[in-house]
Amino acid sequence: MTALAILAAAGFGLAILGAAFVALRTRSTPVAVLAAGLVSLFASVVFLILAAPDVAMTEAAIGSGLTTFLFFYVLGRIRRESANDQ
Amino acid sequence: MLSQIALATGFVLILMGLYGALTHHNILRMIVGFTLADTGVNLVLVAVGYMPGRTAPIMDSAVPVADASARIIDPVPQALVLTAIVIGLGVTALMLAYAYRLFRMRRSLDISKFTELKW
Amino acid sequence: MTSKLTVRSFFVMALLGLLGLAFWALAANYTPDAELNRTAAYYAANTAEETGAQNIVSAIIVTYRGLDTLGEVTVLFLTAAIVALVLSQSKAPRGGSGSGFLPSGELLTTGTQMLVPIIMLFGAYVFVNGHLTPGGGFQGGAILASGILLLLLAEPSRRFGHALIGRIESLSGVVYVALGIAGIVFAGGFLDNRILGLGSFGSILSAGAIPLIYILIGLKVGAEFSSILESLEETEDA
């Protein structure tokens, strides 16, 4: 059980770092936003493994759900206004 | 072992987020960097509260009240992180609103176009 | 320009390196505690008796650190107000509606009609059971706000009552503070949950005022998140 938990935590930790790398290095901003949301989602799984279900719920609902949509609302507005400019 | 892994992940995530916030020129990408660092700080705090071999701080049939002290992990960091996540969303929303205002002002998201405070 | 860039990246790297060194020093010799520290041990030993809540995290947030939570909800309210203020000052020429997402299709509209009541019900379940199971006002409020988000996505042109959201928000805030003051008058101090009976441990109507306060926090947080989402979505060329 503990070995499995450690393995899962290590896997999700690597997945977090990989998604964070994508979020930093990609050229397109929407991909970066989605990757940051993915980081939050994996982090919420790690919280669950660390015996913090309350924090995991909050992170999944707020960190990966609402934050991503806030970014996309602002992105959508900016994209439409730059299209209007031309 | 588990808490060391989470601790290391959190610390690396903080560094990566700060690197992104410091080196990107696009304001939105800087905000993405800040949210990454935010998640990293939360991971570190929860990892500090974790103790091997113990379970979540909820007293139900699996954890009777009498031996709760010996069975649960530290609940205080969890309460702190819970509030930190909620405030993190508020901070992100504020940053995004200001980024949008800056875009409206200068028609650009490039931070190097904003030179008023430069000398 | 290139030399300036290298100087800057040198400073960034130096800063991150120093920070990484500090983190390394913190993480390298870290050993998890074997025993709970005194604060945590107090909470573990006395939560059931003093507050009657099963979920110790909820008991800390609502009762032991209730004043902090009130402050936090106030910070969130200020954030929502500032976002609305900042965005409402930038009126753009009218045209189009919503946030620039494509008009929603049949699938999204029908799915929304089916899902939103269930999402709202789930949010309410999460914050009503906050003292028993993982979850509580903040999570439930976020779930309520994601229901509102789905509505905004399905019908970008639809206007929600700012007045209704504002009323829910301010009413739950006022009742929250009133319950806190009732705690001073009838029990041990501000936001003391023992103004109501503690009930039988583990049932839904237990833990005194904790479920009541968590419901109020859930409504308030949900209203604040919805108002942030809404002002980012619609304000300018609505």
C-alpha cells in the first residue's frame, strides 16, 4: 500500500513537473493555460495521496476548474479586441 | 518518503513558476507562472503536514475519537492551504483584470511596452 | 540589447539559484514528525467534544479560526468588487455579446439544462455535509459557481441578476456576522458554534452552528465567484 502510494506520488509529481515545463515552454498561450490547469489537477491527486481530501476537492474545483475559465474569458476578450483592431 | 517527494515537487514547481514569471514578456504568461508557483507553495505546505502511516483528519468509523491523536495527520496546514487556494483564485482574477486593463491601454500584452516606471 | 538580456538572465538565474539553495537546505534534512505538535494534538483531542464536528479541518476553519475565515471571505468580496470596478471602467463599443466564445450548440444547451440542477444540488450537498465528510463552504461555493459558469457558457447572451447575486452575498454576510455576535452573547465567544445544541456526534444535524455557518460561507463564496466570472464574461460589450 505504501509502496504503491509512493510510486503514484512520484508518477504524479513527474507529471506535474512535465506539465509545468509545457506551460513554460510552449509558444501558444491557450496551451500554457491548459497545462497550468493540468498541473492543478495532478496536484489535487497528490493532495489526495497525502491524506488531504478537503484540499484536493478545493484544488480540483477552484485551481483547475475556475482559474482556467477565468484565463479563457480574458483570452477571448483580448483575442476579439485585437481582431477588431485590424 | 511520500512527503519528501511532494516537498521536492513543490519546491521545483515554485522555482519553475518564478522562472516563468521573471522571464516571459507576455503578461498572461507571467500570470500562468504565478499560478504555478501558487500550486507549488500549496504542495509544500500540505507535504509538511503529512505524517507517514496516518490518515486524514476526519473522525469516522475508521478513526474513533478516542485514538484520534495517534491516527490522524496535522490538520492545521490543510486548513491554511484551503484558504490559500481560495485567495489564490482571487489574486489570479485581480491580476487578469489588470492585465486586461493594461491591454486596453496599450493594445499590447508585451511587458516591455510598459515603460512608465523604467529609468 | 543582447548584453542587457544576458545581464538580466544572469540576475534571474542567480536569484533562482539562491532560492533553490535555500529550498535544498530545507528539503534535504526534512524528516516528518512522528508525533502531532501541540496545536494539532489539542485539535485532535478536543474537536469532537468541543465542537461536535467529525471533520477537524471544518472545525478549525469555522470555529477555532472562524474570524480568519470571515476576513478571508471579506478579501474575496473585495476582490470581486475590484474586478467589477476595473472592468466596468473600460466600456468598449457595443457589438457582439458575451465573451467571444462561439454561440453554444444544441448539445451544450440541452446538457446544461440537464446538468445544472444536479451540479447545484451537489454543491449544496457538499456544503451541508461539511462537518461530516470532506468538503464544506469553499468547495461547495466553487461547485455552485461552476454551475453558474455552465449557464454562462450555454447562453452567453443571457443576463443574470446582479441584484440577486448581490443580495444573496450581502444577506449571507450579514447573517454570518450576526451568528458570530450571537456566539458572544449566548456562548463562549465570537463565532462559537455552541449557540445551538451539539446534537449526536456524526449525524447531519450536529456540531451546533457549523453546518449553518458553512451554508452561509458556501452561498457567499459561490455568489462572489459567480460575480467575478460574470464581470469577466460580460461587462464590457454586453
